[in-house]
Amino acid sequence: MTGRSRSPATAGAMSALHRDGYLVLRDVLTPATCDGLRAELTPLLRPAGRDPFRSRHVRRVYGVLHNTRAADPLLDHPRVLALLDRLLLPNYLLSQLEVVEVAPGAPASPASYDDHRYPLPRPRPALSIAALWTLGPGTTVTVWPGSHRWPARHPTAPGVPLTPPPGSCTLLLGTLWHARPPQPAPPCLTITAQYCEPWLRTREAFTLSPGRQVARQLSNRTRRMLGYSIHPPDTGLVDGMHPYRLFT
């Protein structure tokens, strides 16, 4: 955490995150904004997959930034960044952006935690944080409160169902165990932005796709989170120069 001053609301949110490993920010998006996002994103959903996680009930949008500007305002939303700024090192990166529609009948996904792809022993601080934006009713996530502090063990007891309301953003620490339960009606549509420490490799190579032409249309903060930035002293150079010079 940084030494900057904090409002009482931010301090309370940080306390909840450290205690539980997750936090639901309510009423971040208006109903009209959620309706607009659904209308923009639904036509971009790809056919459902065939493996157990990407089942015939689950559709996704791949290459979100390459295909639409609809989700741009969510990436650097001030209420989210106010917390990320205190959880991750400066110059943290956007690791992945995905849009997922889960239809009724979708099977449960197994319990996991997002940081499992980084082979460092637990317990430890989270290396990534997911921001789950709920665009309509029907979204449910199973969480194990406090599991972000666990050592290397799997959940043995049932988790707690979490039902974020439409227009909310749920932050999940990368060390928190969570799962998706079987999906009842109605189908749910969500946007998930994952952020990670600036010294880690991201899940998506955003400097390759969407590339510079799209990055020029994004905010300065989002460009830096895509990798057009330096983690001191010199991680991320391009031809010995700061990558942001690619836009000059």
C-alpha cells in the first residue's frame, strides 16, 4: 500500500478486501449503461466452446479491445483504480479483458484462484486482481472468504454464494479461491478485467493486439496498463527507449 491519504470509504473498502479477499462495489454503472453494454457486446459473442469450462452454454468475446470501444470506460474507472492503486505496485498492467455469457444449464467450474498460473508458494500477497462487472441479473460466484490467506490447500467445505447486483463491480484478489456454480435462468453477461503486478507477464499480449492504432484511441492511463510503460528501472524498454515514445 502507498502512503497517500485515504478517504473513510476507501479505508473501509481496503479493510474488507484484506479481511475477505473480495469486495462488491454497488451501483457503479447505471441501468442505462448496462443496457448499452449488453446491446453492444452481445453481437460480438463467439460460438460456445466444447471443453468442460468453455461448454456449449458459455459464449465469449475474444480480442475485446480490438472489436469494440464499449468496455473502455471500465478499464480505468476511478472507483476501481482507487483501490488497485493501493493493492498493486505503480505501473501495474491489464492482464486480461474478457466478456462472458453463461446460459442456463452451464455446469459449475472447479474451484481455483487466479494467481495459480504464477508458480510462487502460498501464503503470499495477491499478484493480480480481477474486476468482475455485472451487466444483468443471474450472476453468481462461489467464494471462500479469507481463503486468500490460505497456504497451499484446496477448499474442503462449501463456499459462500455471492450474487453481485446489476451495475456492480466485484473485486477478487488473485489468491482468493472461487468458483462458478451451475447457472440457472436467466443467462448472465459479465465483463472481467484482470490486473497484475508490473513485473509479471500478462495473460494477453496487449501490445500486439489491439496494437498501437487502437491504443491511440484509449486513455493515457489505459495505454500504460496495456504495457506502454516502464517498471523501474528499465523493464519494458523498446529499442532502449520508453515505449510511450511510440505514440510521438
